[in-house]
Amino acid sequence: MYNMEDYDGENDYMQQEDDWDRDLLLDPAWEKQQRKTFTAWCNSHLRKAGTQIENIEEDFRDGLKLMLLLEVISGERLAKPERGKMRVHKISNVNKALDFIASKGVKLVSIGAEEIVDGNAKMTLGMIWTIILRFAIQDISVEETSAKEGLLLWCQRKTAPYKNVNIQNFHISWKDGLGFCALIHRHRPELIDYGKLRKDDPMTNLNTAFDVAEKYLDIPKMLDAEDIISTLRPDEKAVMTYVSCYYHAFSGKQKAETAANRICKVLAVNQENEQLMEDYEKLASDLLEWIRRTIPWLENRMPENTMQAMQQKLEDFRDYRRLHKPPKVQEKCQLEINFNTLQTKLRLSNRPAFMPSEGKMVSDINNAWGNLEGAEKGYEEWLLNEIRRLERLDHLAEKFRQKAAIHEAWTEGKEDMLQKRDYETASLSEIKALLKKHEAFESDLAAHQDRVEQIAAIAQELNELDYYDSPSVNARCQRICDQWDALGALTQKRSEALQRTEKLLETIDQLYLEFAKRAAPFNNWMEGAMEDLQDTFIVHTIEEIQGLSTAHEQFKATLPEADKERLAILGIHNEIAKIVQTYHVNIAGTNPYTTINPQEINAKWDKVRQLVPQRDQALIEEHARQQNNERLRRQFANQANVIGPWIQTKMEEIGRISIEMHGTLEDQLTHLRQYEKSIVNYKPKIDQLEGDHQLIQEALIFDNKHTNYTMEHIRVGWEQLLTTIARTINEIENQILTRDAKGISQEQLNEFRASFNHFDRKRTGIMDPEDFKTCLISMGYNLGENEFSRIMSIVDPNRMGLVTFQAFIDFMSRETADTDTADQVMASFKVLAGDKNYILADELRRELPPDQAEYCIARMAPYTGPDGVPGALDYMSFSTALYGESDL
């Protein structure tokens, strides 16, 4: 048996209630109220275990339901009860219940197990009241007051707005029923039309409150309106018990709302992050797919056969650089910005870092982009080389055709001539003429040897340069070589025949021979001159065209001397004609030693004089074209020599802004955006330079000595400048986001920046691991290898071997940050679940917004614990998964 002692300690939770006034229990009205109230209170808890009581002093006698009641309201397991029917078994069970009550700091007042087993109504009611005080009222706390005073203060605060309600105690203040109605209306105004209640109608007021509480608030009807009205002073303990149920019902609702708000906040962050991850994955996939399709096109080195086709390829490449690539540069920059923003939000919400799918890391995209630019650079070089090659091939092919045509014209009929047997019937003079003619032919043949070798050399070069029409060139060259060999053999054969008959020939016409010997080289010189004057030329500089002009002037200077030689040769012919006329020589009217005649010499000389001014005009036009090319070079160089240093200066200025600490982050952001605006406004100058570059390419200008900058340099610098300013602005925005989320002051940010700059020895805006470790040690960190590895995994989750300033700020601020944790979210779910280890779908739909409730239901695993029910969901594993501690 437990003996009651007087309470005097500060932890006494019911100083006014320790003395169980047994005389008052003798009042039948109060005892009736307590029986009804306590019985209803007990049943409100026992029904959770699937049972109830009918008679409060009888149903607790064996101790079984008493132990069950304590287990339900405390959530703890009591010692195993005795199942026997004997008195000793019942006393043992009741003692176990009393021991448990005492273990909770409750001092029982002369209540023994035998009295409960014997059905003592006063002792049983006293024990139940003690349980109610301990488990339903003791934990009530309002403005530093607790238990009874706290409950009273709570009632006063909640009913203060209602002028006709004045709660001063737990008996007569509740007789008119308005206090109960005010509590319900304050929390659930839609349940009671308070304006229609009257203070002089307590019966209606009480019944309204009791009925609404039982129907909508799950509070059993513990009192009868008739008992309260008919009693001068309602039982205080019954009223306190009933009012405590209102407190727990409404305070539990408030906790559920708070818990639901916390869960909504966490789920909203998680849903937003998941959307950002999906957006990153799609953008990365699209960009990589575009790169995958573009690289084979750039790597295609199948040459075209004509300049027009290659020029079209060059135009397609310019469209790619001007129209197709710039949007992809923007997408790549935006992708990096989205990735950095997502990682910052994940760090701020205490989530694990985002790891993109295999092959979609920022580094993978940068590698793919590098491959694209490598292929692009090689493609442009190949295009230019191919254009040069085709230009060279066209020139060589035209030269081959001209030389081949001249040679074929020369060899026409030579085989027939060499095969004639005219010497067999010729006179001595005719034989001598044939010998001299053959000697002249051999001289001419030797002179043509160089042209044949030139034709073969040109054909060989065309083969080496992979000329598309090489088969026809080779066939023509082979025909010329075969014919040349045949001519050589026939010449040798005829020479031997003439030498056999030379002894028979004595008379020789020296003048014909001299004419033939002088006319042949002069004729060859004229043919060479005509060939040179009609030869096409390719030059790329003014110096080259000036060299050709000088050579041409030198050639023109030799014309007077050549004209003297022509007149001399014609003089020989005139002398022959004079001798023939004078001495009546019997000749066939032609020079027997050569086929060249004065008419042919004059015709070719006239042709040479006609070609000279045409050559002059061609050189003048080419000189004008080269002057225009020089103007284009200087025009491009003047702009490039300004734009190139401007881009470098802007890059250095942006770097200084991101490292130095001038003003607040907002000032730095404003400054950077002004820089960004000035950079964007500079774009027309880049476009103008692109236009000049296009003119240069269309003019087939391949070098520029006036500048070291190429259009490729300017493009790369411009793209890097745009990327750098966008990335720097994103870093400042993330710092502002971190500062606002973590509550970091501007002075703290300046201190972080000063520490970071001090150890950023290379002034690159990035620390390597050794510098970062030195920085931490200087700030008082005692670092072992394991601890430093853990910190590096936080600031460098992608293992890039570097620490950015953003990661440094995140680490310095997260140590003291107040962020949501998995345990807090788990506790919030437990509140919504009514302290159960699982939660039901209906409970989620009742407490959360529809979209977030369905989000939880779709992702929560079924609960597998022994206390589960059909449809139970495991909110514990779901909470840990939200923070990366398990799989979602």
C-alpha cells in the first residue's frame, strides 16, 4: 500500500489536488458527475485498444483494463499481467499499475491495490483522477504556467474576445455553456453560429457544445447538461477533465498544421530541385546530341572536285559559325549556370549534391565541346587547304592543256614526214636539202624535249595533288610520250638513211640552211613568248604582281633586238629569192630545210605584238585586285588590333571585380551587370569585323602581316568573355542567395573573401587543396587526414581538385546554419500520423495540399512493421531519402 505524504517540492504538478477530499465524494451529484466524466475519459482511450468499461469501480478490479489504459495513454509497455482469476492475481495486476503510476513521479494518496480490487468507489475515482492529472493535465503549459493554472490561462486567452464569457474557475464559470461554445467557435467557427446563442439558455448552449464536440471533434460526451444546470457548483474535477480534452483536440490540430507546413516546405524544395534536375538532364542531352551530330560533319574530309563546290562548303561553314553555333554557346553557358544554381540550392536546403547521369557531367559537356572545337578548327584549315589545292590544280591543268595542245600541233604530221622515202628519187641537191632539213628538224626536236619533260612533270604533279580528271591527263600524257619516243626512233632511222646517201649529194644551199637554222630557234622563241604571254598566273601580294610586271617590262625591252633578228631572217629569205630569181634555180618554191616560212614568222610576230598589250592589261587588273586585297587586310587589321586588346582588358577587369572587395554584393552585381551591358553593346563591332573577315575570305586572302589576330582568336575571346561575365554574375547571385539564406553579414562575407584571397596565391579565384588546408589551419581547424577528406567531399563533391569561392562560403556558413533535417521531418510526419510509426494515405490527403499529398503517397514505401495495417505507408524511410540518407 502507498502512503500519502504532504507535497512541498517545486516539481509538484498538482499541489492543489493532492488531498483527495473524500467527504466531497459523498455528495451524490458530484460523484455522479465524476463517474460519468471519468468513465467517458477512460473509454476515449480504451477504444483505441478495442475495448471499454461500463462500471468504473467494477471493470478495473482485476487490473487488466487498468494496465491496458496506462499502456494506451503512456505509449509504453507494462509488465506482463497475471491471467488468473484469484484475488492474489488481481492484486498483483493492480500493484503493477500503481507501480507504473508511481514511476512517473506521482505520489498516491492512501490508495492500495486491495481497495481497488474490493471495488471501493472513492479510491477508484481518486486513482483515475490522479491518472488524468498526470497524463492529461500536467503537461499543459501556457506562458510559463502549467497543469491546472496553465489550462485555466489557456481557456481565458481563447475566450477573451467573447464579451459574455468570463472564465475564472472550473465550476460555475461553465454553467451557462457559453465557455464551451466559445472554445469551439474560436478554433472551428464553421461548426457553431455563436451569434444566435443566449446566456439565459444554458441548456441549449451546453447541449450544442457537447453534441458538436462529440460529432466533429471526437470528444466523447462526458457531462450531462441537466447535471451541470441542476448542481449549484459543478464538480471541478469533471469539468477540468472535459475541458482538457478540448485543449488537446485544438492544440493537436495546431501541431498538425505546423507539421504539415514544415512538410510542405520541405516537399516544395524537393519538387523544385527535381524539376531543375530534369531540366538540366534534358538540356545536357540536347546539347550533347547536337555535338554528336555536328562533329561527324566537321570531321568529313571528302574533297569536292570543283572550286564552286568547295566554296559552297566554306559558305556552309560560315553559316554554322554565324547562325548555328552561337545559340549552342548560350545553351552551354546556361547549362553551367543552372548546374551551379541547383548545387547551391541543394546545399542551402541540406540536400546531397546533384550528380548528373552518366556522361552528362559539366566536365563531360566541356570535353565534348572541346572535341567539337578541335574538329571545327581542323575543318576550317582543311577547307582553306583544299581551296588552295583546287586553285593550284586548275592552274596546272590549264597549263598542261596549253603545253599539250602546242606540242600536239607541232608533232602533227611529223611521223608521216619522217617516214617518207623521197630521198630515194631525189637529186643530189635535194638529198643535201633533205639532210639539212633533217638536221634542222633534229634541232627543233631537241628544243621540244624540254617541253615534253614539262608536260610529264605537270602530269605527275597533278597526280600527286589528286586531280579529279587525272585519268584523262595521264592518257593524254602517255600518248604524247609514246609519240615522242616514236618520233625519236623515226628521226634516228631517217638520219641513218640520209647519211648513207650523203656521199651522193654535193650541192647544198647555204642560204636555205642558214635560214632554217636561224628561223627555227627564233620560231621556237616566238612560240615560247606566246606561251608565256598567254600563261595564267596566281599571286597573293602586291610584291608578287610587281615582280611579274618587272619581268614583263624586261621582256618588252628585248623586242627591238628580236625585231632585228626577224628582219635578218627575212633578209636571208629575200636573198634566197633574189638568187633563185637571178640564177633561175629549179626549186619547188619552198625551203627544203625547214617548214618555217616568212609568212609564219610574220604571223607569229604579229601575234606576239598583239599579246603584249593584253598581258599589260591583265597585269594592271591584277595589280588593282592586289591593292584592294591590301586595303581589306589593313581594314581588318585596324579593327582586330583594337577589339583583341579590348576583350583582354575586359577579361582582366571582370577578374579583378570577382576577387577584390569593393562595396556590397549588390554593388558588385550592379557593377558586373553594367559591364555585361557594355559588352553586349560592343557586339556590332564584332559583327562588323565578321563582315570584313567574310570579304577577306571571299577574296581568297590567306595571310595578313598587319595583325597577329585572326577571326578565330577574336571569336574565341568573345565567347570566353560572354561566358566569364555570365558565370561571374551567377557566382555573385549565388553568394547573395547564400548570404540571405544563411544570415551572413556583409562584414562576414568580406572576411571570407579576404581569407580566400590571401590563400589564393595564383589569383585565379580558385584554391587548390593544399592552399585550402592551410587556410583552414590558420582559422583554427585541427585537421587530420580523414577530417580534411570529409571537408573536401563537401566543398568539392565532383572531385575536380579545386575549391571555388562559392564552395568556401557554403562551407564556412553551413557549420552554424539552422536547416531542416531528416529527424525534424520525421517528427512532423509522426505528429500527422497521431504518434503512429506509419501514416495512412487519407491522413496525408487531409493534412497536406493535394499535389504534395499525392507526391508523398507515390514515393512512400509500404510500411512493414508488426503494428502496420493495410495501406500503411513508411514515412521514416521517405524522410531519410529526402536528405540523401537512403534511396527515394
